[in-house]
Amino acid sequence: MAYVSRVVSGLGARRVLLALGGVYVAVAVGIAVTQTGGEQTVGEALISPLLLGTSGLVLSYCGYRLPGTNIRTDLFHVVAGWCLRAFGVMFGIALSAELLGSLDDPISGFVVLPALASVAGLGMGYHDARARTRALDAEERQREAERYSRELERYHTIVETVNDGIFVVDEESRFTLVNDAYTELVGYDREELVGSPSSLVAAEETDVDAMSREVTRDIGTGTAETKTYDSTVRTASGETKEVESTVAVLPEQDDALHDKVVVVRDITERNERERRLEQQNERLDSFASLLAHELRNPVTIGQIYSQQLSAEANPEAVEYVAEAFDRIENMIDVMLVVTRGREALSESAPVDLADAAREAWEEVDAPDATLEVEIDRTVEADETYVRHLFRNLFENAVEHGGESVTVTVGELPSGFYVADDGAGIPAAEREAVFETGFTTAGNNGGMGLGLTFVHEMADVYEWSCSVGESETGGARFEFTNATKTAA
């Protein structure tokens, strides 16, 4: 039996049925032609050909229509196998009868009866294949159900493991699923939430209907888009919490056409930190403005009276006093830009960078250093702060490059650069040099504000600021996108 199945599978079940049916039809035609005109009547002569031909047509038709049945393709060999076995059994019976001398009609015994047996085997094979198909389909459905159950358990574990609250609401905005994290967030038991409207946990000031309409408008009934909303929930104890909710539409099912899944995160502490930080920044801004205002008056008075000091008695002391007042004024400007940003700047005006660089160089105490100006560019900015920018870069070059350093102010396609031929800045420190308080000259009075001011000012004017290595191995500060007019 197994051998027959292997042969049929190798040849193809449909080919076997079509071939067997075709042979029967051909033999039926041959028998009808040879027997007509003999001693038998026409009716008697046509009985065997009709039975044989009908059997052939039935086999051929069923072989042709087999793919249209509900039998699995991999079970077609069962149908053809039953046909061949029935044929073989009947042929064996006819052969036994012939050997025993009891077979009167060889044509009926060896041809017609095996053909009829093939048709009977076809019916038995069809029912056997259908039964096997149902059994295999049931097994596959069982395996699919088990796989789905494992997947469902897996996703359930994931949902219950995450720290964020997760819930599902139906089309009427009623809870259908909640995880433990969400029950802990709102303080209600799972039994209290499931089946209840989502408005149960909404704060009093929340317009639930308006929010529902907004969600529907934003994400509709699709599954490809998610949207995040900030809202406030009221817990079972009456406490209000600020939450961030990410909403998505679940794939449609027969009993859940427009269900939505929502991932909720408690952002109360985060928002509180942001509010405290904003308040601190506002206080810092007010303090910086107040301090700058209170310091400018005595500094201005000091500068006026320092100009009246006699330089003949002690010229070095007079120079130190004047320089100290200038440095304090410079620090006030730097502090305002660092703390207040654009608000610290006055209205912009055209500034010639070459002139600003030369004026800033005159304020630097470096008689042995050299400035080379190779730029012809005008930008819209605050002239005072542009001079401060150049002065801070020049002083940084002298501080780290030596008294005989050469500083170059050159032009870039979309901005300018300041480079020196000093020792340069190590690659590991090039990002840190712009941080507030970073200095390698602390012993010489450095406060780490100069390059912070440079970076902040570049940000204010939306210039791109970077530091690298000059052609001579020193430091090179580049400012690009410096062609845009400040707003």
C-alpha cells in the first residue's frame, strides 16, 4: 500500500486519474468497434464499452475537477491510490477466476469489472481524503489556537511588565483592558475600571467629549499613526496627576472595530521640575539684570574718576585701575549674554568685522603679539558684543599662545574665523572649552566665562561655532552662517 502511495505521489494523482480514464475510454472505443457486427446484438455488444467508457469519463472528469474540491493538495494521492488499489483487487479476483476456469467473459473480468472497481475506489478515496483533510485542518487550527494562546500570554506578560500604564477602550470609550501599572497610577481596582467609562478618571476640568473628538480627528480609525496628548487624571483618592498619553487604534476585529490602546506615563514630577527650573531661570535673569544695573553705576563713576588720576605719580597703578574697571564692565556684558541671551542685546546694525577686530585688539595688552586681518565682511549685530567676542578670542590666544603669538582674522564662504599659531587646544578639550567655568588659567584670574560668552553670542545670532586646529598647529575658531541678518 505504501508503495502505491509513493508511486502515485511521484507521478502525480491527477495525471494518474486522467491517464487511467483516457485508457478506459480508448479501450471502450476499441471493444465497440471490434464487437459490432458479430453474433451479438447491438445492445449486447455495447454494454461492456458503455460501462468501460463511462468509468473512463468519470475518472477523467474527477481528475480534472480534483483541484476544485475541498481536499488538500497533499492528499490527492489518497484518491488516486484508492482507484489503483480497487483496480488491483478486482483484477486479482478476475485472474484467480481465470486460473480456476470459472471466468466465462475475459473482457468483463479483466477490463470492465476492474474499471467499475476503480470508480468505486474513487468514491472511497474521495471520502477518505475528505476525512483526512478535516482531521489535518482541525490539527492545524488547534496548533494555531495554541500558538495564538502563547502569543497572547506573551503579550499579556509584556503589558503587565512595563512600568507605563496601558489600557484599551472601545468605541464608547469604556475600559476593556487595563494593566497593573495603570491601576496603581489611578488607584482603582481592575474590576472597577473594566466596563467603566474613561471619564471615571478624568479630572473635573477635562472636557472628555472634546478630547475624544480631537483623538478621532487626529488618528481616525487607522492603525499606522499614533498621537501623544498631555492631560490630567483624578485618582481614586481625589489626587490629580499630570500624564502623557500616547494613543493608537488597534487592528479591527469582529467584536472590536474601533478599539484604542493608550500608553500612559506619569509626568507630574517632570513637569514640576520644569516649572521649578523655569522659575529659577526667571529669578536668575532678574538677578543678573539687577546686578548689572547696580554694578554699572559705580563702574561708570570709577572709570570717570580713574581718568582724572595723575599718571605721572604712579602710571602703572593708574593703568591697573583703568584696566580693572574695563574688565568689570566686560564681565557685566558677558554675564548678561550668558544669562539672558538675545534679550541682553540691543538693536542690530551693520558691523564691519575688520574694524571691530582692530578696535578689540587695541584693548588687549599684548605689545609683542601680532594681529593679521584678512577679512572684508559686514554683519548685522551689536557692535559692542562683536568687539567683546574678538577681545575674548584674542585674550585666549595670548593667554595660551604666548606674548609673541600671531592671531589671524580671516574670511570663510559663509562667515569668518579667528586662528593663532600657539599651542592649540587638545582634541579632547575642544567641546569642553565652551562650557561655563572651564578654564586652564584659574591661577591667573580666569573665570571660564570668555569662551562661554563667545558660544552664547554665536547661538544668539544663529551662527555655527566650532573649534579646531589652525594650519600652524594653534587654535582655530570658525563662525559660519554669519551672513544672516539678525531679527
